[in-house]
Amino acid sequence: MDKNDVITEQSGRAGVSDESLYYSIQEVSEKLAIPIQKLRRWDQDDVLKAQRSLGGHRRYTKELIDRLAAQSISPDKTSKELATIKKSLAEKQRIIQLLLESEHRYRDLVETSHDLVWTTDSQGRFTYLNNAAREIFGLPPRDLSGRCFFDFEAGNAHISNRRFLALLKRGGEVKNFLTHVVTARGEDRWIGINARVLLDDNREMTGIRGTARDITEQHNTARRIEHLAMHDTLTDLPNRIALQKKIKEGIESGTPGAVLFLDIDHFKYVNDNFGHHTGDQMIKGVGSALRGMMRGFSGELFRLGGDEFAIHLPGSLRQDAIRVAERALETVLHYRFQPNGDKGISNLSTSIGIALYPFHGADITGLLSNVDIAMYQAKEHGRNRYVLFDQGSDNMRSTHKRVHWAKKLRDAIDDDRLVLYSQPVVRLTDQKPVHHEILLRIRDDDGKIIMPDNFIEIAESLGLIRELDMRVVEKLLLYMHQNNLMGKKLRYFVNLSRVSISDQNWIKRFISMLSISKADPSQLVFEITETAAMSEIDVTLSFIRKLKDMGSRFALDDFGAGFSSFYYLKRFEVDYLKIDGSFIRDLAVEESNQVFVKALNDVAKGMHKQVIAEWVETPEVLKLLQDMGAQYGQGYLFRQPMPLDGNQDYGLAGSFSTA
């Protein structure tokens, strides 16, 4: 028995029954040479605890007293050693209590957690699950012992789960892995799993432990967002972004294909005479008829907007495309639309343009431009017909337009007739301006202001957009310098074209210009449209990194116009997301827009991006955005764009944000 056992043995007795095993207090006093009064005090202080006889007298275990006497322990030494024993035992008891409390807290947290906490053996069979197992699998933990995730996999989830095991064995850890399961109640669940391999001293796997979370709601929301972003809200057909994705995949596959553009003839007549609601109903009807027609062909129907549809025929050549075009002409011609019980609108027709890839365009921009030209040729040739793009044909209208704008834009650049406008971005909680977006206009020869919708697309196709982008930033920096705004807590948003940031020579000139200007890069936020960013992801990423290394910030413009951003948003180190104005403008009357904008706002905020809603034009839209928790807004409700030079409201400078 060691010293730590002394107190344990003494305190463990409940009474004295065999007097032959004990000494009286007088006998102990003699053997240890310790006064009786001190022994009594030690007994009271639990230093040397005595037992009680049946008559209430103090008794001490002979074994303990003989051992102490044999060690010739002096009274002082005995007191100190016994005190040390007591202190050591108390510390151990305290540590044990803390460990027990920690264990209880851990169990309480684990058992009450909404996340599944689990462990398995080396074969992946469950050895422990907390109560969240009921929600994940529809069974209590005790009924899941010896089973595994794969017992509940849905459909083709086994392919994904095999990949999960391969990743786990290769890296020892897997985070945020998504799998699809069906519960014991037959309910679909999408589960996010984090897991880590358990190894023994020989580096052999003994099991797996981890957590899992039911993310079904988030997954379904993301799929809903993707569907809304990829489909036209009126007809539920795939939209322009979806078409571009399919064409890109087709071109990259190396197999030929065809693209058809269909434009309903005289659609403006329907809108003007029957109203836009009737026009929308007719578009839905035509879309339904064309969708039914496409069931007989290997291809897909899209709605591009307005009265325009498109058909993509992967793996098809000229004769296949012509056969589909002829059938589409016949389908529209025989469709009869009857609005609200009125006399039916018959004799509808459509004009169709056809282009083949890679023969009429080996990239999306060139191909879509050529199929558009062919469609307009069909209209010019009398409508209700198709035209196959002819590389050698003269399109006088298109050529004349390009030549006209090439000269107009070149002259505007040379004569310095580029005019900068600005529009504030306001904080929605108090409608105070916090940023300014710089907008480009051109002053024509007669002094009339030309809006960008008239020239930006042509400037991009002609390559003149690079010079326009460069001049806009130069003029802004000059304005900032002349008005002593360099280094101030002001921030300006500037749009840049995909064409510009794809040109390495332009990028070198641009960076050099910024360096020479000695501007504070943090005052500049460069906007890139979502569709432009998605078209050349690696190029966009490279440009963003270069400018962010200098201190500038970035905004992803027209966010929500395409679906790809939800897959690549983490890769784009942008600071602001500008929700596309087409979703904001009709927010008060379109419930689907409200669902979409709310989801976009929540996703963006969850990724710590600042959100700006464009085209805020009514108090009703403002109220909805405020209720959604949106941060910033921009639109005519707050202020229309105004010339930057000479008309800037400097009184707002103090309210500019540094965020």
C-alpha cells in the first residue's frame, strides 16, 4: 500500500468492528510520539483520519500506524507528508471531475447536434451515430449499427460514393462531399459529408469518423436557381446562355452541327394591337408548338427573348438543318392563336437563319453573328422562309452599318468626344450614395448624346472597344487628378470589355497607365459582365489577380444572367456582385424574380460578397430589396446618370464608403 492509499483506506471504513485490528488514540500517541491533542486536531482536519469504535472512541488501523512508526517519521515530517498526500489526492479528484464534466458537455453537444456525427469500422460499417441519424436515414442510431452510407444510396449515387472512398483513401480526408440518399421512409436526401480516416500505430486504417449534414433544401434551391438562370421565365425553354453553352460544347467536341435562329414575322403588330400580355401568350403557344415538333428530331429548342427562338442540332449537317427548318416553317404557319376568346390570329410565319459549325464559324461569337445575318436575310427576302448563311454573299445592310460605325467611333475617339457620366450606388438602408459608376456616352457631330446600346456591341466586333476602355479610364484618372480626388476615400466603378481583358498587349498598356498615373488602385473597381467572365474563365482569373495584386477591386456585373457563376464564383475573387437589372425591374410583379433575387442575395452574402441591385426604379422594388436584406442599389429611383465633369454633386463626397 502506498501513501496515496492511506487516506483511501482510512476514509473507506464505515466503522470499527474488530478491535484487534486497531490502536487507540493513546497507543498511537505513544508509538508516533505525537501529542493526543494534535492527533485529535489531525483527525478534525482530515490529515490523519481516525475511525470510530462502536462506543464512539477514535481508532487507527494498526497496519497504517505500524508502517508510519517503522519509517521513523517525525511529527512535523508526518504532518507535511500527510498534507502532501491529501493535496495530491484532491488535485487528482479535481482533474477527474473536470474530465467527467468535459465528457458530459461533449456528449450533450454531440447528441443534440443537428449534424450527424458518426464513426465506422475499417469496413465502413457504422459503430456510432448520434440522434441526427433519425433525420438523415429515418432510423434510430441503434438500428443503424453495422450498416453504412451505401445501404441508402439513391439511383446512380454508388458511382459518386465509390469516388468518395477513392478520395478518402488517397488523401485521408474529404470535405463537403455531396451524395444522394433515400431514407428508410423513402424520402430523398442530399447529404454533405466530412470524413477522416482513423489509423493505428502501423498506419493501418481502423475506421472512419466524420460529420454529415442534410443540405437537401440548399441543394434544391441551387438547382432551382440554376434552372431559372438557364431557362426563359415565360416559356420555360432553355435560354441564350444555355444555347451558348451547348454550342461551345459542340464546337469543342470537334463534330459538326447546325444552329437555327427563328424570328416570328410581324410580331410587333400583335403587341401593338392586342397588347403585351396577348403577345406573351402567343409566344408561349408558338414555343409549345415548336417544342412538340422537336420531339421528332435530335436537337433542342431555345428561346432567346422577344420573338426569337433558336434550335441547336448537334452532329447535323446542311440537309438535316434544312429539314428541321422546313418543318418549323410549317409548324408556325399552321399554328392558330386565339386570344381571350376573340377571333383567332392565323397565318403566322417565321423567318429562319441557318449556320453550320465549324464551317460558318469556329467560335460562338462568329457563328451566332453569321446565323443572325442569315435570319435577317430571310426577312429581307420576303419572310416565311429559311436562308443558309453564304460566306460569299453581300449583306449590304450589315456591311454599311459596320463601316458607318467604324468611322463614327474612330472620329469620336480622335476628336475626344467621349463623355463620362456617373450614377450613384446607394446604401439601401438610408439611400445615401456610397459609390459612383462611370458610364460612357459619345457626343455626335451635332452635339447629340449617343447611348452605349447603339455602339458597344459594334465596337467590340470591330476591336475598337479596347481603345474606348483605355480612354474611359484615362479620362477618369485625369478628372480625379484635376479635382484633387487622388487618395481620397472615393470609389469609382468602371466597365471593362471581355475583348480588352483578353488582349495581353492591352493589359500591359493598361497596367502601365495605372502605374504612371500614381492613382490609388483601391479607388477603382473594375466591372466585368458575368457572361464575359464565363466565356474565358482562365483569362478573366489572370486579369483579376494582376489588378487585385495592385490593390484594385472587382465587381461581377449582370450577376444571375448566366448559370455558370454558381459553379465558378469561388474562383472569381470579386468584391461586389451586381444583380442583373432584368430581375430587379419587375421584382414587384414577378414572384419568380423575387425567389431568384432572394436566393442570389443569400448566396452572395454567404460568400462575403457585397451585393448591388441594378435598375431600382420604384419604391415597391426598394421595399422588397430592403426586406431581403440587400445592401446596395442603383437606378433612376435614386438618380439618373449625370455628366461627371462639372455636374458632380461634391456635397455627396463625405458619404462615400471606404468599404
